[in-house]
Amino acid sequence: MSDCLEERRQRWLPDIREALELVYDDVDLLSRVDDLIRKAHSKRPAELKRRDRQRLLNPDWFQRESEVGYVAYADLFGETLRGVAERVGYLKELGITYLHLMPLLEPRPEPNDGGYAVADYDKVRSDLGTMDDLERMATVLHGAGVSLTLDLVLNHVAREHRWAASARQGVPRYRDYFHIFADRSMPDEYEKTLPEVFPATAPGSFTFDQEAQGWVWTTFNNWQWDLNWANPDVFIEFASIVLSLANRGVDCLRLDAIAFIWKRLGTNCQNQPEVHAITQALRGIARIVAPSTIFKAEAIVAPSMVTTYLGSGARAGKVSDLAYHNSLMVQVWSALAARDARLAAKSLSAMRPKPTTTAWTTYLRCHDDIGWAIDDRDAASLGWSGPAHRAFLADFYSGVFPGSFSSGADFQSNPGTGDRRTSGAAASLAGLEKALEDMREAVGDDLPKDHAGMTVWFDGVNLAVSRLLCAYAVIIGFGGVPLIYMGDELGLRNDYSFLGDPGRRADNRWMHRPRMPWDRAVLRNREGSLEHKVYSGMRNLIATRKRLAGLHAAVESSVSAGSDPAVLVVARRHPAGDIVQVYNFSEHRTWVAWDEIGVPVQDTTEEISRRSIDVGAGSIELAPYGSWWISGIDAMPSRP
Ligand code: GLC
């Protein structure tokens, strides 16, 4: 059966050509790309070609309200890729349709930044399995209605990668794959405007390599060598990696640290226009060969910049399909700490709309630290100081701020800039770890039981669970693909065992990368257990989301604060029916008047609890950390 390869070439080659001409002065490049396209297409398995056709008929598949993501390390979730495939039932039970498995290609030996230092893109990490296992796992996932996301680490490779090894041996072709400088003069010039990513453990952005006899650009750790994307051979290498992963059944490629790939003197070497042109060219190639494969940008950059990764101007809709909504994550934590949603409303409503064919991935936690990306001007508009609020958030979530409910830790404190980021599991940051400690301190290990033998949890514990669920309700209801970070569905707390591991001790992001405790996961179905409390709440939010067509990502959410500053209102105006969400970011009961949120039109329902709302009362009453998703309403247009 024809699968329209020629039509797709005609459709996408002009976009590829335009982008390549902007970046590379190389007349042969397009024909090299076209060769690659034909070869990869001839090798594409028939089953994946069928998947391509299905998705071309459903181009909005990843924007739908039915999409829900899960993020896990393959070994920590299932031991091996086969083990992951065997756990697919667990994902189905929760309602998951998208699985991001953290880096699983062969890395350098530890330390390897959790796999983000790839030594071989053609090999799976040997303890996890083989490329064939990867293919088989993808097939099992697809059969269960789950798509597979893998990382494409494209800013750097491990110092041990064969390209870097050849560069170290002085092979000119491979020295050109990297940025290697004979002396400090250029590195010093660049460093005048370069921020440091790991100031505490890998200061600076260049590393002297004895063997290479030069200063190598290393934005992250000194064994992660930045690639020279100005070299067309590097582009061809990655185009080929993209297609080979797509041909194994990968549905989505997470473009790791994409903001950093283009270097320009006098800038912070992030978000350069060439980054978007290169993405457009790579995506065009994927659209031709493997149109069921999409791209997700990992660009943790200022809110004013992040929408460019989904495309703006002439690149609208031509770059990544998904991008992380970092600002939403930061604002949810900020509002919870401050019991004040006004900054969230201010910052989120200032963001530019994204192309209607794209979607955010929304998340509360991931494997990384949280950088307190608060815009100074947004803070000033409320009369707050940006630096002071950032310092407050770092203090609050590390737990040192008086009265803080959180148990986290500082990550990469930079005394030079005062910048501090935060590590910690969602449940610990939301107060569950502290509340449980308080309870155990009061009653010991002998937890009180009611007459039916159920544990009677202290109010503080229940409150922390409500706080976690309130935060996840925002993430699941916002529109876009919500990502559940492994273990959050069970309320897993920090895991301090990394401190005993010399390869990991220096990187406290490992505290929020626990191993899945399958024995405890069983408790998710035992009423009265803590795991059940969190899990049943999450599962209900997910099931509720799937019923609401108004959560399709093609429309934007508009965000405002209530007259009680602790209240956030998220309005979604959608032809299939408006949804207004109201969140209480405080431990106090509060009321929201109807005229703050919209006009009830018919059978007004609170969808999370499925209760119909008595609209006769002039206001709705929100419990501490209460979340309401209201349907049967004509949402208010967003207010200034
Ligand atoms: C991304 C990853 C992070 C890693 C970095 C360098 O930001 O999420 O874990 O350290 O890239 O690869």
C-alpha cells in the first residue's frame, strides 16, 4: 500500500531546505538528508507505517483530554525493559497513555548524570536489555494504548563516546564535532555572558582535557562534551539517530537541553534562532519518515522564551509538538508556599498563546531540581521583590523557613548570584514527610486505628495529602499532557539512600528518584492506607479529565486570582463546553462568588466529586486545598 512518502517529501522538504540554508553553508546537505530519508523509510517496519497512517488521521492525538503521561527510570520502575513491559497493567489501571522512560541508551560508567551522558546511541544500557528488547517493549506498550517517549540527548555526548575518543586522539573530522579551544582566550570571552548550570559541582562551562590538549566546552558536567551543531556532520548524525529510534517504535523524542545547542559570543548561548531552525529541519525529516513520532522540547527557560519552542512567527507549528510548562510548575509551588495565587495569575496570563496544534506537558515534579524562575517584573507588579521571593521559596522548600511544611534540600547553591534551586519529592515538598514525622513523634509506630481497624491519620497528614492532590489537580486539569512522576501517585517521599552511593552522593536530585516499592504499591487498593488516599485521588482526577472534552489542548487556559488571594481560577472556554476550575491554595476554608468565575447555564456540576452544584447560593465554598472543576457554566472571559 502506498504510504504517501512522495507527498510527505513534497510537503516537508521545503521546510527542511529553508531551515538548513539558514544554518549551514553546505550545498550537498539536502541531498544527504534525502538519502537518509529514503533509506530509513525503506527500513521502517510495516506495523509502524500503519501507526503512521492512523496518526495522520488523528493528528491531535497527543492534545486530547484522554492523554495522561507517566515518567519513570526503567530500572527503578521495572528493573529491565522486559520488566517495564510486564508492568504495563499498572499503567493502564492508572489511566496512563504515554510513558517517558528516562535515559536508557548506553551511558558512560557512573557518574553519568542519570544517563544524560550517552556513550553509544545504538545500544541500550546493558543491564536494561537490548535494542530488540526496546522494540518488543514498544510493541507491548502500543498494544496497550501507551506511547513511548525517550530522551534524545543532543547538546552533548559522554567524553567516552567514540566521537569524543577520536577527537581526543586528534582526528580532525571528530575534533570538529566539538568546541575545543587551544587556550583560554575564547572560553574567557564566552564566559563573560554564560550562566553556570552546575556551579557547585561543575563550575564554569569549559574543561581542560589533557588528552585533547585543549579547553572543551562542557556546559553541564566536565565529562559531558557539548557538540558543535554548526558542523553539518553533527546534524546528519542526529538526523540518523532520530530516524533509527523512530524505527524502533519511539513515539516521542524529548529534546534534552535543546536550548543550549547553538553558541553565540556575547549571549548566554541559549534560545538562539538556529536552535529552532535545526529543530524544524529534524522534525521535518521525522514527519516524512515517521509521522507518528513527535518532538518534545525540554527548554527550561524564561516564560517569554518557552513558547518559541512550540513555534512562533514563521516557525509556528513547525518545531516541537510538546514543551514543558516549567512556569506552571514553579507557580503552583510558589502559590502553595505563599498561600497566594496572584503571582501565578500574573505570570501565567502574560504568556503568549502557543500554536493550536501543539500542547504543553504539565508537571509538578520531574527528575530534576526546581529552579525558582520568578520574573522580577511580575513580582514587582505585586509590590514583591523577585530576589526576595526566590530566596523565600528556596528557604521554604528546603524546610528552613519557620513554619514551612516542606522537607526538601538546596541544590547547586551559587553564592555568587545568590541562586539556590530545590530538590525533593512532590509528597515531601507538599508536607507529607513532615506530617508523618510529627505523627510518629506523637504516637510512635503504633498508629491509632478506628473500630474497623483503619488507621486514623492526623489532620496534618490529611492536609498534606489534600495539598498534593490540589497541586496535581492543577497539573491534570490545565490542558496539555499531564506528567505523573513515578511514585507521586502513591505519595512516595524522599529517598535518602543515594547518600551511601559514591557515584551519586554529590547530586541530591537522587533524593527524588526512588525505586518503586512494589510491596507498598499493593496498598493502593487497601482503603484507609496512605497509598490509597493519594492513589484514589489521583486516579479520580485522571478519570475525570478523560470525561471532559473541554480539556483538549487546542484551546488556552486563562488564569486569574480570586478576590481571596489564595484562590486561583483557571477558565477554559471550549466549543464542547466550558470548564472553570477553582483552587484553594491555603489550609483555610474560603468562598468564591459566582461573578468571579462565570454564569451557570445548566446542570452545573463539580466534576471531580460529580456533585451537582446548588447555584442558588451566591458563592461556592472551597475546603482547605479544595479543587473544583465546574461544568455547565459560561466561563468569564479572562480579566486583566
Ligand atoms: C536536562 C536533564 C537533566 C540533565 C541535563 C543535562 O536538563 O533533564 O537531568 O542534567 O539535561 O543533560
